[in-house]
Amino acid sequence: MITLIGLGAGDADTLSRGAERALRTASDLHAGGRGKLFLRTARHPVVETLREWGLHFETFDALYESASDFSTLYASIATHIFTEAQPNPAADAMLPIAYAVPGHPLIAEESVRQIRERAATAGIPTHIVSSGSFVEASLAAAGAALGVDSGVDVRDALTLTPTDTVDRQGAGVTGRVDVSRGLLLYHVHDGASASHAKLSLMRDYPDDWEVILVRHAGVAGQEEARRIPLFRLDREPVDHLTSVYIPPLPPPLRRPAFAELVGIMARLRAPDGCPWDREQTHSTLKKYFIEETYEVIEAIDADNPDQLCEELGDALLQVVFHAQLASEEGIFTIDDVTARIVEKLVRRHPHVFGELDVTDSDEVLRNWERIKREEKAGRETPWRESVLDGVPKGLPALMQAMEISKRAVKVGFDWGAFEDVQAKLDEELAELRAELAVAVPNRDAIFHELGDLLFTVVQIARWQKLDPEDALRAMLTRFSTRFRHVERRARECGRDLTELSLAEMDAYWEEAKAQSRETPGPAHLN
């Protein structure tokens, strides 16, 4: 039997009579060598009372100094308790083990969870002896300073994250909280944890949102609850008996989230929604998806974060719109879209979410292609007959050329050295010049050679790890900027652009080039 005892939230008044009896019994057995009583830590107000009662026990405080983090600490404690609880072959029966923790054994006690899990697997019974937890004491203290609404979430401050992420197995780990409910945080025990909690909470709460800092809840004469703005959380003294209560945000202060976007789209498509939105189909929305995609690219090229943020939202709306249409048809929902891409990303990155080791990005791409083939093998539709199958035909020609080239390279169809690619470029350029030099040019031949030359230019870009589409777009931006300068200079001189000589236009063009060097924009546009 492993007895798990709660020591209460604060002083001896929060210790239940059942817990006191269990502690005294375990202490007597400990003193007589007929059992063991362990305390997770002696850093708790009630422990001084236990000493005054003359109780015998051991603590794990030494592990706090040696453990690298809390996960390691709790695992070490659970291992020690579980080892002590194993039957002794030399004895007629195993010795009873008691393990006491602050508060309630089943509230915010990871070591207890691990002990119970191991004990259940080994068939060792456990018994819970309750006392009041820090939750009741903290809420009572916070309620004295601020009315606490019903519906309170309790979270470990260390589980909050400033950004959403996943663990090694691909399971979601989110720092997001439900701002419509009160939130009680524990493990705000030092400056580092307070800073971590503050940065995580600032994702969803205003910097000056008033929170309640609760210290020594349940300890008579020491209990303290003070209102402070969130940004001061890591500037206040905290210790192992500190918790923080964050009141719910009123609706006007809540930042809209993805769920609101999905809800708005459903509302627009409702019978009493927007007539234009209700008329749309997957086909009618195609052009908008293309437009929004190019506007995202334009924002990236302009190196404008604010514009990019807005355009990404417009593109995301298109995804939600299509998912809403499919949902109304009973085909799939936005949750299905999200689940499928999450599963695919985890499955195709075994070097991140599994045990596979890779040396470089080329090996990542080869693994990606192999996994795709394995996925398709079990489907009714046969896998593509050619490695070139599946390249979207609607891509711009340069992007399509790059994708086709990359797929051919994956199976080894490539030049041996970059010098060979350069030689091919010279060859194609010579062939184009030859066709242009004949007395009566053959337009079909020129068309053919021009395509060969452009495809070879794409190979140059691939070998240099550059995107030809981006390169051309950047060149067009430079051209437009400089040509607009020529137009502006003509207007300043009171002349029409057509009145300028080529030499005058060239002079203004060189002015524009000089200005771009003096005030450079994004590196890829200079």
C-alpha cells in the first residue's frame, strides 16, 4: 500500500483530521523501522508543526538541488517511492509507504500522478488522504481582493508557452488560455517562471490587465493578495507559495481567434447572411484564391510586414471559405483540413518527430518523396506513372520549369558540375543567335530555341539555389521603379515622355540606378 497524503495549502489549520492521523501513523511506523514516511519538500508551512509534533520523516529537498528540471525531479521522486514500495523478498510482506505533498495529492502534483500510474501497472494499491489544496485558499484570497466569477481554469505556469508548438511526437502544446474564464496559475515560484508566465499571457491579455498576485494563501498572518498590472508580474517578489489569478477578459478586449473567423464565414453563408457570399462556389472562388496568393507574394517582395499580415489573412479567408462550402455539402470541414495537414507534416518529418537521422535538406526531400509514394501505394488511385506527374499546370512557366527540373534531379537526371550547366547556357545562346542571324528568320525555330534558353537559365538558378520567378519579379520591380523615375523627371521638365531622346531617357535611368544604390531596399530588389 502506498498512502498519498495532502498537507493542506498553508498552516496546520488547512490540514484535515484524516491527514493528521495518517501522518502520525506513518511516522510511528517510520520510527520503528516498519514503514516509511516521505515528504516531497520541507518548504511548506505545516512542516514546522509536524516537527513540533515530533513526527519522523524524510524529504526529497536534496533532489531539488541536483535535478536539471522539474520533469527530472518528479520522475526521480516517483522512481524512489516506487522502488521503496516493491515487495522485499526477505520479508513476509512489503513495508507500508506514505508520501505527503503540499495541498491535495490529486491537484497539480505530477509526482503523485507518476506514482499512481506505476503502482497501477505493478498492481500496488494506493490510498488518497485529502486536505485542502492551494486552489481553494488562493481563490479565497483573490476573492477578497476581487470578486472571482464561477468557472475558473487552473494551469501550471510552466506549461504556458509564448508560441504554439508541438512535442517530439507531434502532439499539440499550446500556451493559449480561455480568456472568457478566470485563470489560476501555480508554479510561479521564481523570477524566471514569473517572466515566462507574463510573456505567455501577453499573447492574449493587455499588458496592463490587472491580475491578483497571491502569496502564502492559507497561512494565517502571512496571506497576501495584491492587484498588479500584468507587465509587473516578473518584478514582484514570488516564492514557492505564490499563485496568480487572472480575471476573465470582457468581450470587447478579447482578440478574435481562428474560431471566430470560421464562425463569421458560416454566418455569411447562412440563409440570412450575405447574398454575394451565398452565391459563391468552389469554381467562382478560384480567381480570388489566385489573386490573394499573388498579393501575398507582392507583400513579401515589398518587404512590408504589415501588408503581409493583412494579405495572409485574405488568403486564409479563401481556405476557410472553401472549407465552409465543403462542410455545407457534408464532404469535409475546416477541422478535417487542419487534421490532414498536421498528420501529413508529422508523418513526413520523421527526422523531427521520429528517430530518423538526416544529413541535409536534399536527404529530407528524398525521404519526403519516398513517404509520399508509400502513402499513395495503398490508395485506389494508382501512384503517378512519371515523376513529373502532379506538377500543377497552372503554375507560372518559370515556377513550373523549376519544379519539373527539381523532380528530374531527384532521380539523378542532372549535370555533373556547374561548369557543364554554364556550357549548356553558352550552347543554347549560340543556337538562338544562329537562328536570329539567318536572312529569313524561322519564327518556329526561334520560339523553340528561346524556350531551350529560358529552361537552361532556370537550371542556372537551381544550381545557385535561387528562385528564377523571384529573380524576374525583382528585376521587374527595379525596372518599374527606374522607369517611373524617368517619367517623373520628364514631367518636372514640362515635357511628354515621347519628346525625350533615348540619350535623355538613359541619363534619367542612370539617375534612378544611382538613387537605388544610395537608398537600398530589400536586398533582392537592388
